[in-house]
Amino acid sequence: MRSINYVPLLITAAQAVLATEPSRPRGVSPEHAKFYKASDSFTCISNPSTTLSSSQINDDYCDCPDGSDEPGTAACSYLSDLSPSYANDLSSDNASRSIALPGFYCKNKGHQPSYLPFLGVNDGVCDYDHCCDGSDEWAQVGGLKCENRCTEIGKAWRKQDEQRQKSLGAAGRRRKELVAEAGRLRKQVEDRIQSLETQVQGAALKVNSLEAALANAERLERGKVVRSAGKGSKLGTLVQMAKDRIEELRESLVEVREQRDTAVVRLTELEALLSTFKAEYNPNFNDEGVKRAVRSWEDYVARDKPAIGDAARDGDLDEISKPDSETGVIKWSDWEESEESDTDVLYKIEEYLPVAVRGWVDQKLRDLRVLLIENGILAPSADPGSESKTVSDARDALKAAQDGENGLRNELSGHKEDLAKDYGMEDVFRALKGQCISKESGEYTYELCWLDKTTQKSKKGGSQTGMGNFVRIESITVDDDLPPDGRGLGSGVRVALRYENGQHCWNGPNRSTLVVLACTEQDEVWKVTEEEKCVYRMEVGTPAVCEGPGNRKEKDGVRDEL
């Protein structure tokens, strides 16, 4: 059976209050007033097949499956898509059982109108956050009377809103600066790419030229006629070995003399110390160790000592220590030069030709030899393990050019990849990349480096712990209350930065961080939480995600949450 909970006196008082308003049931907003125009009947908003009499509106009994007949009470606050049908429900099985209205409409004259969830209507609590006019407790349950505070709340809100608008204006200007800086940085990358493409083309031409030069040098090297060792080659080898051995002995002699001279100096200093010790020690002091040392020194002095240093011998050693090029005792050049044999004349046959013919004959002989070597008729005369300085220099020059070309190509590829990266709308995060901000929270200091990494470090010391490396920019939907100072996420779609593959968590996953961004004048970390084991969430303010004053309209019902 249907029961009415409101006393007639309260209903009469409520009707008197509404007399000055347009004919609209309690809790109905101007937006939904069109559904309540009929004076004698009412059609459920989401279920047009269900029609009620106008007296059933706000009678504290839920008649419509969508609850639209109770805009001013909490009678239908329990409804949802999962709500079961009931015995006297005349609607079809396909009827919508989700509440059609956004909530109880609070007019809040002098402030901003708002919606209150139906569950809060006449619940014995003054919900001034939503209904500053106290209209949510119109039944005055338990004698509760909520006074109208909209004037003072509205005044305070407008003052805060003015400050927020100024802050948003400054944030919008800061974002324009970031966008301009990002554009400048992008232009630098584009100009560098254009310059590198030109340099790569030049480097490629240089490499091609040096490859041809090396091939020609190797071809000429194969065409050289190399004379084999003739008579006296063994003598030349022995002469070189003797020369090297004598030079080695000379260097060893110089080193030994230096060591001897150093030892003589140290010995002289030691003898002077012991002599002073012998002269100054107290013989009446009964120390056997000291007495033994003194007796040993006396025995050492009494012995015959060989003479150290002989001027004549040192002079001979000085002479021996001089290089052969200074003394002229051995003229190695006389032994290294061999006499020209009869066969040597064959290698100088071109010298007997006229100058005009000599070059032509030399080139033809070289071309003929190269042709015979390339066709396997003659074997190369050069040692396969050695090459001339000309070929070696050509090879080194080619390698240096190839390394330079590869370096230019790698740099070019890196800049092209950078241009293809997502830096957010208008490339704005390009201006912030690499900059870091931090916040102390609990036992740790958390740091966010834009598009780079997130870290945490204990205040007690130790190394940083990587909480993730930047992966991508994405969007998420949030539904938070915006604090009065505006330093919060609010509700709506927000830009988020995903950081993954951080330091491994003991007995858990690799650390990761989701950085959710909202508009503020300065870059600042507001809040850091660990939602799961080693899975972190940062709430961060930055002007990079601001859309400018008047463009960011986040609404909770009809309230402007700026």
C-alpha cells in the first residue's frame, strides 16, 4: 500500500514557496521542465508508454521505472539498470530502470545551480556543497532546518573563481610560450635534417670517390715489378741484426750506469747517517740492539772498500754510450749498401729510353702485368700480408669517410624518428622534454622528468629507484572533485603520460607510473600514490595541457568547475 510521509502543513508551505516560481515540480531543472508542462497527467521520460496523473509527481512513491515522477524526493534513488521489476509494475520488460534525471535540482540563487544525488534529499544533512540554499532538506526531517547560505558561499566562490580565472589566463599565456618554444625546437630539427641530407649526399660521393681511388691503388700495386733479394741479402740481414743488438746493449749500459749512480748516492747518505749515529749515541745506555748496530758499523768501516768511481773508466763508458751516428766508429751505411749486380741493369732499362717514350713504356708494361695477374697467368709479386703505404693510406681514408657517412646517417635517422614522435597537441611537450620536477611525500622524494623517466629516492639516502621510462602519451577519463584552489584533476578526459619498465620490484613486476595531468600555471607534482604493488600514479599540474581561458569547461551537473 502506498503511504505519504509528508504532513499537509509542510506540503502547503512548500507550495506557497513555489507560487512565485514558474509552474515546475520541486527538484526539476529548467532543462527538464518541458517534460512536466501537462497539468493533469505525466508521461515517464524514458518510458513514454507509462502515463501517470500529475498528483503522483513527488508523492514519495516510485511509479515510473526511470524514477522521473520523483524529481524532488529520494523515493527512486535505488533505481539502476539492474533493478528488478515489481508486482504492480505495468511497464514492459524492456522498460528503462535507470534514473532519467541527473539528480535533485538546487536553484542556489546568488550562486551556481547544481544537482544533488537523490539519495541526499531529506537525509537529515545539509548538503551545502551542492544545495547552498538548503532546499535539499525541504521536509525538515527531525526538525532540521538548513538556512540559505548561497549569498556568502557565492561571494566566496566568485572570489576564488576570479583568482582561478587569473591563474588560468597566466597558464594559457605560459602554454603559448611553450608552444612557441616547441615550434622553434621543431624548426631546428627540420633544418638539421635538411642540412644532414645534403651532408649525407656529399659524404656518399666522397666514399664512392675514395673507393675508386683504393681500387686504382690496389691495381697499381699489383702491377709493380718487385725485385727479389740478390747477392748480399743475407749479409744485409746480419748487418741489421748486429746493428739492432749493439743499440740494445748501448741502451742497457746507459740504464745500468744510471742505476749505479743512484745507488752510490743512497749509499753515501746511509753511511753519513750511521757515522752520525756512532758519534752521538750514548754508550752507557744498556740497549743490546743499539750496541750490536754500532759494532757492525765499526766492522764495516774497518774493512777495505773498493773504490767507487774511476774517472778514466767513466770516460770510456761515456764514449761507448754515445750512438754510432755520433762516434763514427762503425759506418753501417757502408755495409747496408750493396753493389749493383748485372741483373740490376734490367730494372733500370727505362732509364736508357728517351724521356718522351719512358712514361708510355712504363704504363704499358704495368697494364700488361696487371692483365696477366688478373687472368691468373702471373702470380702477384707482393707479399699477401703486406701492402704499400699508398694503398694503406687510401684504405684508411676510405674507412674514415665511411665512418663519417655512417655517423651522419645515424644522426639523420635519429632526428627523423624524433619528428615522428608524439609530443602531444601542438608538440607542446617538446619544450618540456628532459626538464624535471619533484615532490616529497612520506619517506621518499619523487621526481618526474618529462618524457624521460620517473624515480623515487629515500630521504635517508641511497641510490634512486627507477619507477619507469617514458613510453607514450594517452588519455584517460577521471571523475574527481576539484578543490577550491583548482589544484586537482576535476572530471573529464585528461592527458596522461605512461612510464613503464622501471626497476624490478622484489617479488613483483617492474615498476611503472601513470602521470595524469591537469591545467595549472606552474609545473608541480600534487600527489603520488601506489595503486598496486609497484604501480604508481602521479597527479601533476602543468600549463602544457591548458586550453586557454574560457575553453576548459568541466561541469559537474551544471556547475562550472574552473
